[in-house]
Amino acid sequence: MSKVKSALYAIVVNDEHHFSVWPTQRRLPPGWRYIGPTGTQAEMQELMERQFVETTPAMHIAPETRFGDSHFAD
């Protein structure tokens, strides 16, 4: 199996609620953090599409409802 096919990915988020699928073997850019499980790139993309539908930047969301710890739905 090649490195590309066996690489693990994770969902990452920044303070503005921007989500991305990121390879775990690469260092995160400043301001980003890992959330949730790891898996293949396709698995993480599908999970992100199912779980995270908010597209409003955090600066436009009331402070009391902003992102805290992520919890994945069952």
C-alpha cells in the first residue's frame, strides 16, 4: 500500500469555525486544532459533510452560541 493510500486524516477547525480535512502527519497551521476521530481522507470528508453544516464565521455568531468542544452525533 502506498503512503498516500495509508495516510490518516483528521478534521480540524479554527477559531472562525472553518473546518478542513488535514493529513495527521503534517503540522497544523497556527490557530487550527484537531477535533474528532481519524480515518481516510474520504471518510473524514464524508463525516465533515454530515456533521458540520454551519458556514457562518464565528464573528457573526452570538458569543454564547459559539463553537466550544466538538461532539459528534451518534
